Amino acid sequence: MTAPTRCPKCATEVSDPTQPCPKCGFVIEHPQRKRYQRRVVASAATMLTGYALGMLGTALQIDAIAITGLLLGFVGAVWLMWSMYLLFRTGV
């Protein structure tokens, strides 16, 4: 459990920083939000690069490249889902 934080606008204690201040309604920025946003972008780029590599390997009929690319794309997709969950948990 995290310690209560104070609202920067009215100095009221807020027990859940992902929710707006109950007194003034100020939305407190989650400290990890920027990190989660970068993680979403990086995981989406990994997923797209992997699937593009997989399709290139398929088109060139090089199985090792195709399998590696599709596996990288799958891992990137799972990473993207996890990153989106973390980002949405902070309150979009």
C-alpha cells in the first residue's frame, strides 16, 4: 500500500493518486506514466518490426527469418498488451 499523497493544488491528502482529488478535482499525474508511454511505443515498434521481418522472410521463402520475425512480432504483441494494461491502470 502506498502512502497518501497530497494534491498539489489544494494540499488535501489523496489516498489513490490515480483518481482525481476528491476536494478540487485536480488530476494528479502518475509518476510512472511517461515510462509506460515510452514502453507502449517501444513494444508497438518491436511488434511491427517483427511481423514485417516475418512477412519478408515468408516472401523470400527463408524459413529461419520468417519464424524469427513472427516470433519477435508475437513477443512484441504480448509486451504491447502488458504495456497498455500498465498505462491504462494509471488512468488515461
